[in-house]
Amino acid sequence: MKRSRIPLHALRAFEAAAETGNLTRAAETLGVTHAAISYQIRLLEDHLGLALFERRMRPMQLTDAGQRLLEGTRGGFDRIAHCLDDLKEEEDYAGELSVVSVPGLGGNWLTSVLGEYVSQFPKVTVRMITSPWHRQTEFEPSDFSIVYGSAEQSGRRVTLLGQTSFFPVCSPSLPIAGNRYPDPRDMLNYTLIHEYNTDTWSRWYMACGVEPFAGTRRIYFDGAHLTLHAARAGTGIAMADLPTVAADLKEGRLVRLSDLTVPATHPYYITTPPLGRLKPAAKALEDLAVRRFRQIEAE
Amino acid sequence: MKRSRIPLHALRAFEAAAETGNLTRAAETLGVTHAAISYQIRLLEDHLGLALFERRMRPMQLTDAGQRLLEGTRGGFDRIAHCLDDLKEEEDYAGELSVVSVPGLGGNWLTSVLGEYVSQFPKVTVRMITSPWHRQTEFEPSDFSIVYGSAEQSGRRVTLLGQTSFFPVCSPSLPIAGNRYPDPRDMLNYTLIHEYNTDTWSRWYMACGVEPFAGTRRIYFDGAHLTLHAARAGTGIAMADLPTVAADLKEGRLVRLSDLTVPATHPYYITTPPLGRLKPAAKALEDLAVRRFRQIEAE
DNA sequence: TAGTTAGTGTAAGTCTCGCTTACAGTATGT
DNA sequence: ACATACTGTAAGCGAGACTTACACTAACTA
């Protein structure tokens, strides 16, 4: 069969479905909806003119032809996947990778991304520094760094990571955490945890249409990691963005108090050395980071 | 590597390019433009973060990584392609296939399609009949048939093949064949070869904006294959459509005399037994026929 | 056997990304 | 130096992969 006419996407969908006997499960592993799988399999069956699945029963059974096809595709794709994996084990994906990040994303989100990264590229040794000085000048230039705000930097390659937006969070131990999405006015009875040099709280209340807070308790910290630490400890209510607190929310250390968000004043950027000196390993990290960021945004 | 992230199209493009060391050639084999290949390879190199080709020299040389990748992908795709081919060799693609066609397309175009078909499905024995009686009723119902005009038929599955359009052709031996796209008025000095029960010639002259021919010689035949036979023999000028005369034009047996075409009054349809009794082999022939028809239309 | 849950089928509409077009740039041959 | 043959790349288009939404069917539960 001519290469140009092999329905690759359809075969991939078929393989996933055949392995589980369950379109929904298959769809999840490929990161699409069940309808997409159904569509592709229909296409493939139509192309071959024969049935690949026995659909009377559940879980779906492969027909003879389906069984045969599964062996072929699995073998083929495995071969390709291994080859691709091997390429990633080479020198290009070995050695050291110096990573610098601003504390906000760096503290929590980036560490989890790096966790996935090192398991995917076991031969890369990552050295990470978080530093609020996002200008690269005073450091030995890093292989990969995340900066906040303006990113133009002498001779470094810049790609947009994305923009976050803020919403109030607090410890589940505070009484107000009980009612889902309480009235913003009620939140004024708690300590509002601020970060120095930001106006996130006031912008948020403005967006709510609530009068600026007058006599509420406030406390100021130097950096988002500290405000969140305080929030977790039950000190009061802090503003947070999704990437930094996604894990906290999921594991119940923090509770989100509103649907309403205000955008960060600046986006995050990734900077790397220019194309000539860009390490493949850094590019791979960039891809992963961007993907994970999008993923969180989508939720 | 997770299946969902294998860039299959990019790998296919890479494989084609790596095999020839020539993007243009690779593009041809995949039936796309060189830019498409270039784009996909760029994507792949970018995804992996490393160069696959050494581009200083021509033909392009694979890098080490490229070499490795080629082995993997070639192996993988070969495996899949073989598996797919095997599936086509099974009972589903064996046995007899009865094909019925109206003479127009059947005479020339369909035979060439069938030629390709049998080389692709060697185990299928094709029995073809051309018959102007495109109603199926009096025959043992065929596995695959091409009809002209209205296609509604008791219980058969119908798919549109396409609509042709007509233009004048003649033998290269006629003097008028010398000048490319002569004045339609000059053509009136030759015998106009007609097919019974069609008004193609008069519709064509109407489309030209030329007065209906008065005292020109005419000759009538029963069926397009006869008109074309006469045209090839130098009898005069006949009307023909692209599928039927594509080979004649390419091989110089006929010359096209005008850019202007008039559409056929009806489209061609393919009919097969309904889904339950549709043979996979017939479906495959249908796919091939439709593809080849589109291809000619595109030229 | 009726209700419930988990899954598949499928039509309609959306949007991505693979592709073409068009042109500039770069090797190789004469 | 010119011609030829190929590659690189930006801009824009369109097919088709995908999502959404709902109908439907199988398999459990009681």
C-alpha cells in the first residue's frame, strides 16, 4: 500500500480502541472525545470495507480482521515510538540543564512540570533556581527561564507562555470556605492577604462592583509564595492564580472563593538562548511547559 | 512516547524525504507539494529539537539522528503497510466481482481503472460487461455498476461518481488540428460526428455564441465509443469528455480543439448492492474509481 | 420489567493545521 | 556568470479532525 494512503490517524484511533475495547477509554488516552474515535474507526472500516469490531456486545470485540490489524498497527507504532524514545535518550537529551524562574510559577507549578520532565528525560540533570530578578544579565545565562512581564532581553529567544488571572482563595478551615462562592462583601470580615506592589485585590473588588474596602484587616507579604503560605495556614484570604494553586485546590489545602477573576497585568514568557545555542533538552522542556500551561488554562 | 503525541504525518513526510534525499521527489510520491514536506520536516525537527538533515549539500544528507529515525519509521510504517496489504489479500478481497457499466466511461476509462484495481487486489477476478441498459433489473444484480443519469434503483446503494463535460476533439491528421484552439466557425468545414439522442454539439455551439450550423456535414453514431472511433480515424470532429479520452489525448491519438466545454446533462453514478450485501472488494473499487475520477477532473 | 448507569452512534457546526501558492534564496552544473 | 533545479518561508485557504449535543442501546439493579 502506498504510504500516502495509509490512514494514520484512523489507525491510531483504532489501536487505542482495540486495546481497551472501549471507545470512551480510548478517547481519553488520546486526549479527544469518544466521538472523534468513533468517527475515525468508521472511516477506517469504511476505507477497508470490512468490520473491525463486533458491536453487539460490550465490551466491543475485535473481528478477525480487527485482530489481525491490531497486531500490525501495534507492532508498527511500537517500533516508531521506541525509535523516537531512543532518540531522546541520546547526548542531545543528556547533560545539565540550568533553569531559572520567577518565584510565582517557579515554586509550585514549574516543579511539577519538571517532575514530569525528568521522568521523560532521565538523562538530563536539571538545576533550578528561583529568583525574582528575572533579568538574565547577572547570571550565567540559563538554558531555560521563565520571566514575568516584559521579556525583551539581549539576544535571547522569547516565547509566550501565557497569562494567568487571579481569584481569592483561603484555607478550608475558615468558616467562609463552607459556602461555595460567598458574597464578596462577606470576605471583607477576614484578613485580606496582599502581595507587595500589586493591586490585585483592589482590581478584583472593582471587577466585583463592590466598594473599595475601608476598615478591613490586611497583611502584606513579599512574594506570592508567602501570601499563599499564609493563606494555607488560615491567616486570611489571598489572591492566587490557577497554575500556582491548582495542586492546592485539588488536594484540599485551599478553597476557591469565587468564579470571578482579574487578569494578571503581564504575561509569563519563556526565554532560552538563541537558536544556535538552544539545547534540544531545553526545547523539549519548553514544549512540555507550554502544553501543561494550556492544559490548566483549559480547565 | 505516548501515542497521542507521535507526529505521524511529519514522520511520513520525513520518511519520504529521507529515502530520496529530495523534497520535491518526496512530495510527488506523497501527492503533495514540496512546501508541505518542508513544513512537516520543520515541524518534526522542531519537535525533536534536533536537525534531521544536513542541508549544506545536495542531495540532502541525513544526520546521525535522522539515519536512526529513518530506520525506525521505515520499519514501523512497513509493518503497518504490510498488515494492511495482507488484509486485502483475504477472502474479503478474493473471489469474483461482477462489474457492469454504460459504454461511455466503461469502454476506456473504467478499463484503465480496473487495470490498476486488479494489480492492487490480485485475488479478485473481475467480470465486466458494458451495457447501455443501465437498469439493473434484467441482469443478475452486479456487485458494482456505473450508470448514467437517474440512478434510483430498487434497493441499490448509490453514490455520485461525478459529472463530465464535453469538448471537441479530432484526429491529429486533420489540418485543423494544427492550430491550437481554432475558431469554432472553422470547425464547421469538417464533418461533425454526432451521437444519437444527444444535443451536445448544438449546446456547445450555443455556448460559443456561434450561429447553429446550417450546411455542415454530419454523421451519427450509436454510442460514444463509435463517435470516438470515427474521430480517431480522421472522419471528422467529435465531442468527448475527459475521462473517456484522457489516454487518447496523452498519447496523441486525438487532439483537443477547444477550452470551452458544455456539461453533460446528467452525472454518472455508481450503484452497488445495499450495505449488507456490499462486498468489500466492490467498496474498494468504488473508492479507487471515485479517486481516479476526481484526479482527472482536477487536471 | 422498569429504572439507572455507562457506553456508542451520529448529525451539525467549529476550528485547527496540513496544504497550496507565490516568491525569495541557495546549491550545482555548464 | 548564467541557467537550472532545488529548498525555505510567509500568507492564506480549505478539508477534515474534532467537539457538542442528543438519541439510542447494552448491561446492570432491584
